[in-house]
Amino acid sequence: PSLQGAMPTELLLVFKRTWFRFVNPASLNRFSAKCYILACACIWSFGVFLIGPINIQRQGWGWWATAFNAAFPTVCLAQMMLNWLLIRTQQRRFVGEPLQMQGEFVLNPNDPEKVHFRKTKDNQQASKKAGSSIVPELYNAYNASQPIPMPQNNPKFKRTIAEDHKYSYLSYKPCFTCRQWRPPRTHHCPLCDICVVKRDHHCFFSGTCIGEGNERFFLVFLFYAVLAATYASVHCILYMVMNFVPRLGLAATLLPVTIAQAFTGSASWQDCILVFTGYCLGFFEPLLLGFLMEHAELISRGGLLSLEVKEKLPIKSSLKPAEALRRVFGERWWLNLLLPVHWIYPTPSEDPNWPHLRLWKDVKVTLMPVNYADLSQRIRLAA
């Protein structure tokens, strides 16, 4: 009886180990880019060569519809792939002042005999396991009204061990992985293994972080991805209503039913791929639209980061939306929708002290460690 009771527990442990071995941020980062390229190729080929021509023929549209069906998806795909490549290649790695270490402590640049941050074993392990944008570090907005400059000439960084892990959100902080000081709003990505200025999030489909160097290409990519997904969804719905459902029945819109019909010969495997493509469009279109609307809101609020808004950090930006848009795209932002013009109108360099940002109340912000088993642990904000 004891062995019988232990079997489900052992099987559950084996399942968990297998699941988290393959389904974790590192695996997603490795395979998502390949899945993205495959999905784009499938959706484009089905829309241009199969679903689109059938819908156009049934509706009786003329040659202009055929030409538009060939040109519009191709332009969207070309823009998406071009900006996707630029997202991957234009990521900027921050290289800062190196840390002076003494054992597990960081030396104070002004007084090497005093230490002000302790590298604990728990923090070291959590840094290796962290799989999201959250990095295990603690901030204390003890001087929230003013940004804190680099610690070399700042007497406030003369700390003792009792003041460990206390940093303002708008101050320089140490990165133990890169062993360097990093400016405000610069975060270390455990997947890219670099520090990124103005890091918003890690994009699994590009395999890179979205930050100061590639944010403009990410937004253009989202714009054309939303257009392409909307166009493909319209044609997919028309095809389902006029061709698929009359031929196979409404139940065939469920993927298991379509697969069963394919085994019996009443449906083709091409129909299974079409149904699966429809599910992908239904999932990704609202996701892409939500991302685009979220970043438009962030720009309208003065160029805040999604982390700062989602975790309700008490931070304000004095930038107007037009200025925030210019700091992302450079001058003549609309040209980026046609061709990448970053070499003509580069993104303006940001002041590392972010003078346009202010914390509007004194709070203690705790960034909790995040591991694969419990991704629900997030920032804890306590007044």
C-alpha cells in the first residue's frame, strides 16, 4: 500500500521535472524565434496562394483584389521580417564602471574600508534562476525626489552592512553578474546575460530584450503584425463561413474533430493546418494589439516602462507625448513606418540620470526573486 501511494507522487515529480526542463524561459527563448518564422511563412503562403484566391473567386471580386491580396501580405511580411532582424541586431549592451569586490561585498568607491552591499548566496542563486524581467534586488526610495548620480562623488553611498540592499529606483546600482555599476532603469536580463538600458521586457519571438536601442523597431514590427493578423483573420473567417463549414460541418472547427476526420479521410491534413492557423490568429491578434496599445499608452505617459506601470511604481514623467515619441523614433517618426531610418534620424541619447522622471512619494519597493516553479511572485510595493 505504501508503494501504491508513493507512485502518483513519483510520477508527479517526474512530470514536473520533465515539464520545467522543456517549458521554461530558456527553452522558450531558444525555440520561439524558429516558431515565429515558421508561423509567418505558413500564414503568408496560405493567405496568398490558397484562402485569398478562393475568397476572391467566390465573392466575384476583380483583378484589383487579386493584386492587393498578393501585395499587402507580402509588404507586411517584409516589414515584419526586416524589423525583426533589426530588433535582434540593434540591441545595446550597457558597459559601465566595474565593481570593486572584496569577498562577497562591494567596496565603496570613496572609502574602500567600508562596504554597502552584500552579495548573499540566496541572491546569487535567484539571479541564475530568474526567468523574467524581475531581478532579485531591493530598492529604498529614501531620497525619492532627486535622482542619485554615480557613486564616485556621492557621499550618500558611504554605507555600512546594516544598510545593505537599499537603493533608490532612480540611482546607480550594482550588477553582480556583469560586475559593474548600472544607471537607473537599466536591468540585467538573465536570458541575454547583459545589462540593457531602459529595458522594457524580454521578447521571446526575437530572442532579445526590448530597450533603448531597438524599441523603435519593435513598435514598427507590432504595427505591421497587427495589420497582417487582422487581414488574415478576415480572410480566415470568410473562408470558414463560405467553404469550410458547408463542406465539413461546424464541429470540424474544433481541431481534434478535424484531425479525426483527416484520419477517416473525410477531411484533408491541409484542413487541419488551416484550423490550427485559425487558432493561432485568434490567439496572437489580440495579444499583438494589446502590446501595441500598451506601448502607445506608455509613450503618451511620457515614455514610462511597462514594468513601472504594471507594478504601480509612484513615478511620473514630465515629457510631453510628442517629445516621448521623438525619443523613441527620432525626428520624423512616420518615416519609420516606411523604411528603417535610424541611420538618418537616430534616437536621441538619454541622460543616464533621467532628469524628467520623479518619484511622487517615498515608498519601499521590493523586487522578489522569480523562479520557474512560481512565476506568480512579483514586485511587492509597500508604502
